[in-house]
Amino acid sequence: MYDAIVVGAGPSGSSAAYHLSRGGLKTLLIDKAKFPRRKACAGAVPEWVFRQLGLSPISDIGSVPIQRMRLFYNGRKCEVDLGCPYVHIVDRARWDAFLVGRAQRAGAHFVDRCWFLRAWPRGDAIGVATSAGDFACRYLIGADGLRSTVRTMVAAPHRKRLLALGMYVYRRPSGACPIPEGTIDIHFDGPRFGYCWVFHRGDSLSIGVAGSCLALDTRRAKAVLGGLLTELGSAPALGAFHLGFLPIGHSFRRLARRRVLLVGDAGGLVDAYAGEGISYAIESGRIAAEAVLRHGGRSYAKLCRRAFGGRLNCCLALALAVHSLPSVFKRQLLKPSLLALYLNTVRDGRSYGPFLAALFRAAFLGAVAPEATRQAPLHEATHLGDQQP
């Protein structure tokens, strides 16, 4: 019998398995895929996550550091260079395999190509049926993503407020590249309720689109990206197209029931504005292990709310504001000081409260005095570190 079984070996599951094993619990980590496996994901991991894990992103993971953002909207551009990385682009196959190996070195038993089938109460334990056989455990951690099977034991499946992500990854053009090294381009003129991105991934480029699942399907996503490629003057031989979905609109009341806990995407713990979920996955995995080790699984939702509830609420408010009134808020994000404040917030894992307050203040002032706040198009890079607006 295991102390804990973790279903899903993505960042949240590997994080939970690592901390549970370090705490002395006999832990089984399973995943339906054969590892290493590819994952449809932009792969942006904030700088603070590596500091928390005690990792060197370049030497340990081989990531691509990003220190500059270029933001495009309505024919205007804002470019901000922080002078230091605020996110690192990781290859998910390598990143996830690294985290699984880290959990194994801590003592977790890992089985890939193992499907979770169902679970049921078995006295003081939980019975777990998998494609590799039946097991028993004291705690069950659901880290099996958007379509989590474990989630059915705790809450209803994710049905509303899904963020769609469509992306291509292709070899960099041999000639002039449309984007400099260390840069993410964000285009707000693409999909409704979303944005497009372009950035380097080592010897390849990632081009993608994120938007509401109600306004973005495969056909529309391909059309938006085709238009962007034409605009960039790039016509590469594209690889396979990937379309995935992320849950947004978290509910801390639905993260745990008895001794079943949900982490990462399975719990809906995703930044509703940018679609970033890796940092919340790793953090929620750690907190789930802490709740099991110190509180018998209780207080997990409370600990999550205390750790990052404010950040997620601010991200949801930001997404609703920017996509409901794009002409008001997207125009304000073209201000270098506001964009720099946002990037520094992402880099350090700070509260989004100060940035959100500054954005709403700028939007209000722009509404009451539009002529005084109107800006000319920005074409030159602005180097800003911790400058406040």
C-alpha cells in the first residue's frame, strides 16, 4: 500500500511526488504517456520558479532566457528590455522528464504508460484501478490536467471559461529572422479575447495564439496565425499544428474532498490573462504535499488561497478588463512603465495588485483626459528595470 498515489506526471504531479517522497511518504507517480513525451505548450516559466527550485535554467534545463517584450496593438508598438530574464522558455519534453527524475531521486516510484481508471473508498484507504493493476493509498493526488478523471471524485468537470491555445513550432528561417534573440512578441490585434505570440525556442520559433474557446477553434486559429506569418513576411514549412485548452476561473472550494486533492490544471489553477500555468502547477504540488504531511490533507484549499489566491484573482480581473474594453486597457499597456511593471511582476512572482491598480489608474486618467495621455507610436526599445509608472 502506498501513502500517496499521484495521477499525472506533469509539473504539478512531479512537484507533489517530489515533496511527498522527501517527507518520507511512499509515493507512486503514474502517467498515461510514455516519457519523455511532447506537450502542446508555449513553455514559458517565470524566473522566480527557478530560484525557488534552486535550479540554473540554462545549465540544468537548457532553457532560452527572455528579457525583452515587444507589444503590438492597433498599428503601434512598445518595446521594453528589462536587462535580465523574466521568463525562460523550456522544452516541455525535457522539462517534464527532468522534474520526474527529480521526484524519482527523492524516492518516488514512477510508472509511465499507466492509465488511471477509477478509484473508490476501501476502508481507511482509497482503492485505485489502473491499466497496470490495482493499488491502495491513503491519499490520491489528481494532477491529470484539464480532462482530469480524478476531478470527478471532487467536482464537476471543467466546462466553461476555457482558454484555447493553438501553436506551430518550426525551424528558424535561414535568412533574416523576424524576431531578435531573447524577445517575445505579443500581438493584440489577432483573436478576439486573446493575443498571438512569437518567440525563439533554441533552433526553432514558436508562433501561437491564445483566446476564448468560444471564439477560437482549429480553423480560426490557423487563419489568425496564417495572417500573422504573412504580416511578418515569413513563409516557413510549418510543422504539426497543436490546439489545446486550459481551464480558467478557479474555485478553491473544489480543490479537495476528503483525502483526494487536485493540483495544477486539474484544479483550474491557471493565469486567466496570460495562460501561464506551470508556476501554479509546481506551487500547488508543493502545497498539496505540505497539506498531506502536516495537516492530513486538510487545509489544502486554504493554503492555496493564501499562497496565490490573490494573484489568480488579479489575473482574472485583468483578463476581463483587457478583453472586455480592449481599446481602453490594451492602449495603456503600450506605456513602457506599465509594461515594465507587469514584466517585473511576472519575473519575481509578486502580487499583481500594484500593477492592476496602476493600470486602472492610467485607464481612468486616459478616459477623463485622453489628449493629455495620448502617445505617439513607439518604435525604440525602452530599457526599464524596476521603474514604477
